[in-house]
Amino acid sequence: MDEGRPNRSIRSLRSEHWDAASFLYGIVETADRLKTARDFSGEPALRFDRRWGLLRAVERCGGCPTFSDVARLLRVTRQSARVLILAAEKAGVVELFPDSHDRRALQVALTPAGRRLLEAQRLPAVTWIFTLLSGLEPERMRATVHVLAVIRQRLERYEAEMKRVKRTGR
């Protein structure tokens, strides 16, 4: 056996592989259940609708994204992003203004009403969240948030690498 490799049996590797796959599937199943969860009043416990995604994307951008930027962040076509942005503008939660570098492009910014909506939707009902997370230690929750962030970053890097390979052929 190679001296540089840990001495693990095939059974041990299979067990670790099983545990890792179960962990990932557990994340997916939990996310699916959170998407459909209802609070005690019957309202969605967490927001995952398209408008919520748009508001979060504009906020995450840290500036005033263009329609193309929003489409990239939401992983939709530019046309789909346009439809969503125009509906949000009509609802008064975003405003549009010309890009200072490209007069043909429009930039998107949150309105005060959009910021209030984002803040109101960001936090689920206190009683629901405390009931759901009762008994979980804050330190373990922070560790889980860290693990999920690492997985998300690796997936983003992998996706970017796959796009680069597809584009360049290597």
C-alpha cells in the first residue's frame, strides 16, 4: 500500500462516501421542506418567491445592478429578469435609472418600500423559528452556517470552472 495515503479499508471509504452522500441529500431535503414550511398563521415561514429573490439579488449586488447583472444573479434569462424587474418597479419596490456608463442600459435600485419589504421578510416569525430550532445550540448553528457557506462557495467555483471549460474547451 502507498505509504503517503492513509490506511483505510474499502469498507471505511464506502461508509464515509455513504455518510457524505446522506449529508448532502439531507441538506436538499431540509431545503425543500423549508421552502414549503408554513408559520403558525399559515403564511409561508420563509420567503422564496421570485420578488423576494429579486430584492435579495439587488441587495447582494452591493450597488445598482443592470438587468443583465440581475439575470446572472437569479440564474434566469435577461428577458425573464426584465419581466420580474418591471413588475417590481410597478409595485414600487425597485426603481430604474439609466446607467451612467451605458445610456442603453438601465440600473435597478431598491426603493425605501423595497428595503422595508426586504427587512420584514428577512426574519421569520419569532415563535415559529424558536420552536423549530429549540434545543439547538447557537455555536452548532454557526458551525452549520459555515459548512453550508463552504459548500456553496465550492459549488459556485465548480460551476464557474465548468462554464470556463465549456467556453474554452479545456
